[in-house]
Amino acid sequence: MANWPSDDVFFPICTPLIKQWEGLKLTPYLDSVGVPTIGWGTIRYPDGKAVTMHDPEITQEYAETCLRFEMKSKSAGLSHALTRMPTTHQAGAMLSLTYNIGLPAFQTSTVLRKFNLGDIQGAADAFLMWNKGRVDGELVVIAGLTNRRNAERTFFLTADA
């Protein structure tokens, strides 16, 4: 396990990235692959209950609580998967990807494998592999995911100030 940046260090720079691509909806909606979602991409509340299309509207404050809970949970999982110390931007980009695809998928990803091998360019390019989703049982390229992966790749390659 590598040292992992403090949440206080990289959450402020990666939260806007996650929020930009997740978008905020205070009532339940179906995401691009049909999963009930609320807030900024929340599919499970902090109590573990899955979001349903029958859930009541939430406040923006509760959406922030859900976002922070998910970020902390996924950040903890990421810290155990890495064998190298990421930069703040690398950590933020990997957290954004993990927020979207889930920790189990990230743990088997080429992004993680290449990063741990020290192949930073290869890890950056591997973000672009995660632009598909299952729609009606078929794996298809989703334009919004392509755009998000390009933004995460750019963020990953951004030098820390």
C-alpha cells in the first residue's frame, strides 16, 4: 500500500470534477444505463439502502453528505489498491473514475495495473477504455462517458502546483 494523499488535500480539487460529470438531481432518476440514482450520482445512501425511483426528493445538503460519504468510502479502498504514491491530480482522477465505475471494477482495471507498474502514460490512456455501459443488455459506447474519461485523463496528467 502506498501513502495516499489526505482527503483534505485532494477532495477540494476533485469534487468539482465529480460534480461536473455526475450532475445534481434532487429527485430520483435513471442514469445512462438505467440505475436509479439521486444527488450527484448516488445509487446507495450512506445507510446502505439502494436508491429507488419512489424515493422522496432530497436536499442539496443531503446530496453533499451522500457525495462525501461515497468519496470517503472509495478513497479508502483506493488507498489499499495502490503500490505507488499518486500525485494529487492522479489521486483525484482515479477517485472520479472509481466513483463512477465502482471499487471492484477499478481494482481489476488497466488504469490501476499500469499505474502500479509506473506506466503513467499507459494508465492515463487506460481511462479511455471505460466509456461503455450496458444498455438493454448490450455494451455500447456512451458519449457522456467518453467525454468524462477524456476529462479524467487530462486531470490525471495535470501536474500538481
